[in-house]
Amino acid sequence: MDIQSVVKNLHPLEVRVLRSYRRGDELTIEKVEADLSFKPGNGNQALSWLAGKGLVSEVRRETKVFFELTNLGREWKEKGTPEERIIELVRIKPGLRLPDIAQTLGLDNKDVGSAFGALSKLGVFALDGDKRVSATLPQDQVKNGRPVKGHAAEHLALLRGLLDKAVATELLAQDALSEAERASMGGIAKKRGAASSAFRAVDRETVVFGVTPDGDAVAQSLQAAGITGEEIGALTPEMLATGTWKGKRFRSYNVQVPPTRLTVGRTNPYAKFLEDVKDKLVSLGFEEFDGPLVETEFWNSDALFMPQFHSARDIHDVYHVGEPKQAKAIEEPWLSQVAAAHENGGKTGSRGWNYPFDREFTRRLILRSQGTVLSAKQLPTAKIPGKYFGIVRCFRYDRVDATHLSDFYQTEGIVLGEEVNLRTLLGFLEMFALEVAGAKEVKYVPGYFPFTEPSVEVHIKHPVLGWFELGGSGIFRPEVTASLGVNVPVAAWGIGIDRMALMALGLNDLRELFSYDIENVRRRRVQ
């Protein structure tokens, strides 16, 4: 290593890090920024640059779980948890039924049901013969209608304590919580789909760096040359006017820096990939479908036999439309037939979900959360036999990382016909995994979706990210097809086309597909 050449090309941030630490010191982004008063992000820049030059190296990685308060959690902190609010309401107005409690407090029925279930297990409440809520705690554990000792009081105190701690600090570290607090947090925190939970669980990885022998040698050269990292990099009019430049040291300039290169326009690699997928499916005889970004709960979930109360919808946390909040109407006879399938199975041969279908809720407007909504809408007018597909933009409330985006694309498709079966479906999945994504290793695992049976997930192995799910698929249940006028088998799939591009374009992070870094687009080779 040419130490003098390295010294000349160090950034002031790098200089200050090397001058401040020695071999054996453990460095993290947070420590460097705190010790050296760097601006947020400067620590990451300095350590990344130094690692690229071999002057620091990674020692280890530490992954810790943290909990952050969601908007719902802030509402609990301000208005009280559902348990606290129910206890207070029943104290003032005893003898209410659960739907009355939900309406009075402005809570969803499922939230009231969950809170009441927890309180009933703790012996706080019970339902009488008329299904009215009554208090059951011993008198010596209650004051002014509220638990003051016993398991119920401990449960409420733990919830309130966690909310108070979360407001006082940005993130709660899991290893800083007591065993009781961890157990309580397990019921009110989620990693994905956390909009309906008080806390969001976050995995954070900390990289610990150490100074290398080369880094030590460069640091000694910096010290011998008197370079501190405080040298002036740009002479400003203000410095000239005030004379503050006098007595200061200036950074050297590299006159051999290459000039700006001229670049020509080119096709965006991801846009080209999407067009290639379309061409592939059209060449196989598929017809393309499309639809609006704003959909109703009916087509997004109800028509797919997802019960309105079921936790299966947790994986489809959606964005609600503020105005208008509901569609004017749902097409008949599909509304009545789907409602009957939910309530008692209708004419599908099923027993249904056995609950009263909410015809107001089903009109709620949302941003579609899955491409399967378009498959459902295609069924009433589909040709038999027939093959259809779409490149569908979807929206879900999700934490963004290397394999998840909150705004993403799926390729959605259905094949209808008397001879369609699971073997047909697996053939298409293999085509997507091998021919389109370019994966070398593929596996199929059983899955669960409320609208298909059997259900299959296809997984591929990325050379850096390892195994991840490419998408889900299955044979539509009769509750879906019969309710929408189709009486032949229908194979359906929803493949993450962003994830296929991740493999096909040789990327390691989905966010690179939508990067503002134009240089990244220019570098990427179009297949």
C-alpha cells in the first residue's frame, strides 16, 4: 500500500476517525458520531469509505430487537388501552353488550372482542345469559370499579408502563425489558402488518468495526504530517472578507481527477424486464388485464373468501382512502352471491364462515393490497378455457427492507379450464422461477391462502440474500369461483415481479429497482 497516496486522498471525516482511534478499539456508527460530533450519516460515510480502503474492517455484527410505538399505540397512550376504556365504560354503564361497547367507544368489534377475551381470562368480566357484560372480580381487588391488585391489575400496569416507556424513548430494546414486559409485549407487537398493533417490532443490525494494521500505519503518517481533518476544503467569499482563512491549512487538490464523462440515454433495466415478462406471457397465449389502483374491500378481499373478521387479513394491511370512503354500490348478483358464500356457503357446496356479512364494510375504498383482486374481477367475464395475466401495482403497510417494499408490483395470472390442475400450476411456477427470474435453485412448499386449496408457495435461492418467497399460488376454492359464475377449475398465482427482477438483474436489494441514483441505472446491463 502506498501510504502517502492514501493520505492525500482521505476525506476529513476519515482523517478524524483514524486520528481518534487505534487498533483494539471497537467502532460503530453511533459511537463515531457521538464521540466526534458528526452529523447524522457522517459516521456511516466515514466507516464505509475507510472499509473500502482496507483501513478499518468488520469485526462482528450484532442483531437486536427493538420496539417502536405505532400510531395506534400513541392513541392508546392518549385515550387509554381498549382494556382500560372498557373497564371505565362498564363501571359507568354496567350491563352493556359487546357491540354496544364497540359503538360507544368507537372501536372495531374485533378489538373489543380481543380486549374482552383478555379481561375475561383475568377474571375481570363475564357474559350473563343475555350476553351482557358483568364484573366478576372479588371486591377486595377492586376500587371504584377498577382492578387495583391481582393479575388483572398487573396486566394493566404492564401495558401502561410499556406505553409510558415508549413515549419517553424512541425505541425500546427487547433486552432492556423484564420477562413480564416481554411477555406482555408479545401480545401487542408485530413485525409485519403492525398498523393494527400498538408496537412494531424492528430488527436492527449493528456492524462493529476495528482499525486494521494499515489503518494504524496511515494514522501515524497523518500525525507525522500534522493533518488533523480540520483543513479547509473550500475558500468562500465570507472567509476572504473576514480573513478567517489566515493561518489555516488547506486540503490539497487533485488536478488529475478525470473530467465528467458524457452519457447517452438508455432503457431502464427494470422497465425492460417488465416488458420482457409481458412479451413472454403474451407469446404463451395469455390476455392481459388491468384495473384501478383504488378498489373496494369487496373485490380486494371479500370476493376472495377472506372473512371480514379474520386475522388472515393482517397480512394485507391496507391504505384506506380518506374521501370518498366508500363506493356507491357493488355489482349484482356478485354482492349477494359472495355474501351468501360467507354467511352459509350459498350455492358453493360450502358451509361458509357463519357470520353476518357486513354490506357497508364491503364498500370501503382502499388501495389494492394484492394483484389477485384483478383475477377475481376477471372471473365473471372470463372465457373458458382461458388464460389471463396482469402486471399489477400493489400497496401494503410494510417495513421496507431488501426484500419488502410498501409499493410493489406483482404479476398476477389465472388459467381456467376443465383440465386445469395442480400440475398445470406447477409448470407455470417453474417457468417463472427458472426462465424469467433465472434462479438455479427452486423449491415448492405448502402455503395457506383463504381463497385457494391446495395452496403452494414457490421459493428461490438468491446468491446473497439466500432463500426467499417468490410468490403464492393455488387452485381457487369453489366459494370464490362459483360465487362469481365460474364452474371449472381455476389455477391462480401472484408472483412478486420485483423479486424476480432482483434475481434476473443481479441485484441484492429491491430498493435498487427504484433508486434515484441515475448512475446505478446507467451501470445496470439490460438482459
